[in-house]
Amino acid sequence: MYQARQRMLRGLSDQQELLRGHQACYEITREVLKVLGRAKDDGFIEDDVMSQKMLDFAMMDYMLETNKLKEIKRCFLCLQRQQFHLGSNIPASTSAEACGGPKLKPIDANIKRSHLIPHGVIKRLIKVGGERQQGTQAGLKNVVFGVFGTKMDSERTPATETVYMLCGSCEHMINVKGEYPFLRFFDQLMDPSCVNTKQQIEYGKELYYCCLSLIFRTLCPSQDAYVNTDEVYQLLLQCRVFLLTDGASAAINMEELPQVFLFIHSGSEDKADEQHTLFLKQSSVSFTSKIGLSCMKEELDTFEHVYANFFMVKVSIAIVVVRFKPSMSYAINDDFIIHPDGGVYIVPPLVDRTNTVPHGVQTALHLLHEENVVDLKKFGKIPSDNTPTTSSISAVAANSASTINN
């Protein structure tokens, strides 16, 4: 019933009718979550793949369309309801401070407002923006996230780019095991004194962990935007199992873990286009793309894509990419693979960085920049004349995650 009402909502243009229909639809979704959640808690759907998938999709829809997962009291990562929460599996000796993070309050199991992009990274981007504005707070206003037509169609700054998603223990676990160590890696990437030379940065397993946490929080499989929905959904499940067990689960085949690539953009394509440079350096966005990894901008209108080809998370100039089967034949240099057990990452000098980014990723960035300009004009950040046309683009999004359809 709720999925049928979802489809009906897409055809509504009257704002009042849309709001009434939206409320009615997601009241039913709430009931779905109660029924399937109780079934899970009682052990009735442990071996029922379809029911587990229904629960995940209903949680995603409710979370992204209402941002009221806190009321359901169920964590999207561990799937435990608050009173059934088993606590954190992080050793007591592990502290956030030891990993470079702030001192945290005692862990509780309430559903927290989670940043879709690491908060530490956002603060660094704000600082850069503030410096660009002669030390004022204007930098905060420059870090604007895309909305791309979702119901949450409003300006998204760092203070609002959060969603009720994780319990306190899961939030703490992801911060300690991935995000705080990642900040050191990110600082090295952003070091202006190293941009003109090739860098070799050693990393541990926390970088792969952080990449999967970014994917998990921003991936939003669609049920009807592409035909390989199950493949995209499997990526979500793989990330969940790995994050909860740190790869130690017997259910994980290390050879079948998602192959994660990391590319570093130069942060500039057209030096005369300041807005484009700001988008490349300061924006954070993620999306499932139906554009192939080999697709150049000139080829966009050649045919209709029906498969999801890759998923990407862009955090400033760092771009995390996972291929799906339609793009597996696209060759990528092994230098850009992030290994689960750690390794050495080679950062190209600034002049060579953009050429290492796959054509399809660059094409997607071009389209996302156009959408970003529309958003900025909508919110009065730049003049509203000469708005770029996007007639060939259909953008379907969830929070910062968007799907680009040619």
C-alpha cells in the first residue's frame, strides 16, 4: 500500500495535495516498519531475504522522506531496536581521543543525527571557505549541499546535513574505526605544500572502513530507476556486515568485498569559472550513476541507460568509486585501489590528477555542477540569470545521494 502511494505522489503537482498524500503514505510506512521490525526482533525473518529487503527499503524511505527514524527507535546499521540494543563491540581501551577525535559523551542507544559526510571534513571545508571570505563566517554559507528535488527541498548547510540514522554505539564505532583516522589522510591530501609533487601516503585498514561507511550512509538503492537494483542493494548489505564486524565475520569472503577506488581531483577544470571550482573543492555529494565509466560529455545523448554503472561519494577533491557489473570491464589502474588491510596510496601531482579520474566520473561531476548552480541560484547565492539547462538530466536524490539518468 505504501509503495503504491509513493508512485501516486510522483504524479501530484498541487502542493497541498502532495503534502496530504505524503503524510498518508508515510503513516503507512511507519506501520510497515512496526510489523517487519517486530518480526525481525522475534526471529521470524532471519532467513527471509525478501522481508529483510522490505524492511531496509521501508527504513530508507521513512528516514529520507520524514527524517523521523528516531521515533521508530531502530538503528539503520545494526537494525537493533533501542531496548534490544546489545551495546558497542569496540574494546574499552579504544578512545576517540586516541584516534584524533574529540572527547565523546557516554554512549547511549538513542538514534542520533548522523552526518552523511564526516563532520571533521565539513569543518575543514568551512574553514577554507571562511578564509576565502577574509576570515568571516561566510564560509559556512558556501558549503551548500544539493537537494535535487527531494521533499526536503530546502537549503542544506552543514548544520542541517544530518539525518536520524544510527544508534549511539554504531555512531561511535564508525567515528573511532574510520572517520577520525581518515582525517589525517584527508589533511595530507589537502596540504598545499605537496600538490606539485607525487605523494605516497601509507594507510591502514581504517581508510577502507571509512570508505564503506561513506557508501553505507549515502547509498540509496532505487526500486525502479535501474534494472540491477539487487546488485546495488547487495553493496549496501556488504557494507553493513563489514562495518559491524570490521571484516572479521565468517560470513565475509574477503575476495568478494566491494572493490573500492579513490581518485583525487585537481579541484579545477575551468579556472575562469569560480563556481565550478568551488563545487569541485568544497561540495560533498554522492550518487548512483547510470552513466558508464567510459562515457564522455559528448556522448550523453547517444542512448538510454538502464543499468546502474557505478556509485560514487565525492568529499571535496577525494572521490570514492565502486563499480557495478556493467562497468567491470572498464580498466582502472591498481594504484587507485583502497585495500581492506591497508597499503600505500599514490597521489599524483596536481597537473596529472584530473586525467586519472574516469571519464564517466568527470561527466557526472559536470552534470552535478549544473544542478548545484541551480540550487545556489534558488537560494540566492549567485545571480539567477543564465541558469544552465538540464533538459536531458533527470535527477532523483535522497539527501546528498542522487541518481543521474541520461
